[in-house]
Amino acid sequence: MTSPHPHTGFGVESHVESQDYLKKRELRRGTAGWLLLAGLGVSYVVSGDYSGWNFGLGQGGFGGLAIAVVIIAGMYLAMVLGMAELSAALPTAGGGYTFARRALGPWGGFATGTAILIEYVIAPAAIATFIGAYVESLNLFGITDGWWVYLAAYIIFIGIHLSGIGEALKLMFVITSIALIGLIIFFVAAAGQFDSANLTDIVPTDAAGASSMLPFGYLGIWAAFPFAIWFFLAIEGVPLAAEETANPERNVPRGIIAGISVLMVTATLSLILTTGAGGAEAMSESGNPLVEALGDSSWAKVVNYIGLAGLIASFFGVIYAYSRQLFALSRAGYLPKALSITNRRKAPVLALVIPGAIGFILSLTGQGDLLLNMAVFGAAVSYVLMMISHIVLRIREPEMPRPYRTPGGIVTTSFALVIAVLAVVATFLVNSTAALFTLAVFAGFMLYFALYSRHRLVANSPDEEFNVLAEAEDELR
């Protein structure tokens, strides 16, 4: 049973739903502290150290990818500092959607949430293909066809998430810790095999600016952007845990900043030591670069097993992220409302299962690098919109309570905005077909909103309430 609550701004209409509606869509509150959130942030991303980034060597060579990583790391640091402010001011499960909803209205909010959702549904599919490559290289159970691995991964880890957030986050933290130990082992082993000549073993092309360090010229730096992003992709998902966090105004900023700090160190060491030990040319096409960089050494087998933990950690983490983004959009009426109903363990069942089924189908392509580029397109679009949101809110609502404030203010987030725009364009440089397909999916979601769901928003959902209150205050001024 709903009661009408017309919302005339931006051509949308919203209604107040009953308390029973919201009771069926509750998450378990106060579960996580800042350390678990930092672990969640690292778990989202740690697979990026184990596989995926190395395809950027085939776009920019070592020098091009290294420069891209420095630029992208700066973008992520600036973006995380901006998101820390936004998440402390607006702590709900909507994350980026909530921030953009407040700054850019329902259209901007849904566009941002959709871009994030596309990123998080596609990213596990890409990771699943890398898990398959690691499992096949171990010759576990005689598996040579990855689809069994993809299916098992989705079933097992969606099942764990259905058991509740407390259990899932703790297990995720353990797996992530193992993955970080694996990286340390790799760094020590690879340092002993490092040869600087391996960094520049790709033959230079005749592209403008081509050299041994930049074999694909200056444009190769730009084309390497999407693969540099893989080192950090999804760290922005930490604010999605805000409703399930104790004291989110304090713990979400601390967690996301701690997470990016760890990832900047691991990204730097992974890039330099993997390429230096295995060679840029060989690593540019590898499905499990850290293992192949160590050759036939005994350490390679150890890293292979632990690398599987790293991939699983990110796969596990991003499943959590897509479920919470879909949950928030559904609860607020932007997407079908049945998707946000939670079970007795306060886990959103359909928000976990349906994107998982879509991701599994995508994983059957086996094209990890293609899926990576599609996920990066969604991510980069969301970064553009979130950084615009930070700038707009700083200018339009300077008095909004901000328990944490971004160092440098809008100068910091403006830098992130510029690089994010360049990253969106870079996805077309890498694979225009993949980028255009993802853009078409994004447009389909926006068409659904335009024709249907913009007339059916839920005014008293937690994410929308922030904006209803803000609009009421504006009318009183």
C-alpha cells in the first residue's frame, strides 16, 4: 500500500511506501568497523594485482603502462578523498548513486548508480575468467574447461553472501589477508629474478614517440589507462557498506583511505617486479602473469595457489558491491522493487542472484580483457559523475554537515574528474565495440527510467529521504 507524494523536480514522481515495505528491505546495521572496511576495499581490488593489468603492456609497453599507473593512481587517490567526504555526509547503502542523487537530481543519481552497477556486474565475470586460467594452470581435478569453475565460483560465493553480511565480511577479510601474503611472497621471489632488460623487450613500433620504453608511442600511454585502472577498480565500493557499518561517518572515510594506501603500494611492486622477472612481451598476453613470471620455480606453484585466493577475494567482494548497489536502486524504486527484498539474515536475495546469473553468462565468453574494458567503461563514467557531484555540492551546499572534508577541496576532485574523462575515452581506444556495447546497455537503463520508473520512486527510502529533506529546507529558505 502506498500513498502519493508527488515530486515535481526533474519530471519524476515519488510515493511514500508503508513501513512494512521498508521492513522487508532492511540490512543488518553496525556490523563493520574501519578495519573490515579497509579489508573490503582491498578485497574488491586485490585480484587486479594478480591478473588483468598486464594486458596494458600490450597497449603501452612497460613505460606507457607505468606512466598510466602513476596518473591513474593520482586520480584514484583524489577521487577517494572526495568520496570519503561524500560518504561521511551521506552514509547510506546507495554509495555513488546517493551522492549524485543529492547533487544532480534523480536523473544524475540513476545514471551514476547504473554505471556503477554495470561495472560491478561485469567485473566478476572478468575475474571468473582469470580464476579459470589459474585453476587450469594448476591442473586441479583435471579441469581444462573454465566454465565449470565460473559456475562453481558464482554458486559458492553468492551462497555465502546469502548467509549474512557479518559472516561474509569476516571470511572476505581472511581470504584478502592470504592474498596479500601471496603478493609479499611473490615480491620477494620475483626480486631475485629481476632483470631490467625485461622491462623493454617489446620491439618499438613506428608510432609517434616510440622508443624501447614506449614501444607504442605516446598514444600507448592513453590506451593503457583502462588496464592501469584494473589495479584500483572498485575501491569506490566501500561506501556501499555504510548502512552496515558502525559509526559510518568516521569509519567509512578511514576504511577507504586505508584501502587505497595499501593498493598503491601493491600496484607499484606488481607492475615493476612482474615485468622485470617475466618480460614485458611475455606478460602482455598472460592469463596468470605472476605465476608465469616465476617460471618453473617452486615459488611459482605457491603463488599460483595463493593467487587463486586473491582472485576469489575480489570476486567475493564485488558480488557484495553489486548486490548493495542494486539493492539501493531497487528499494528507492529506480529498478524493480522486488530486487531489494531481504531474507531473514538481512541479505538481498534477488540482488545477489540475478546479477550473478548475468555475470556467469558473460564469463562464458572467456574474454577477460574484453570484459575488463567493459567494466572500466562503467567505472569511469561513474567516476566522472561522482566527482561532478562533489564539486556541485561544495559550491551549492557549502553548509552541508561534512564530518570529513577533502584536502584541497574541489581542486582535488577536479583533477580526478579530468583524468576520469580521459579514461572513458581510452576505453574506446582499446576496444570501441566493447565500449559501444556497454554504452548501449547504459542507454537501455536510462530509457527504462525515462519511460517507467521515474514515476514510481519511493520518497521514504533512506537514500531518497536525504534529498526530500534537502528540498524541503530549500523551500523554507
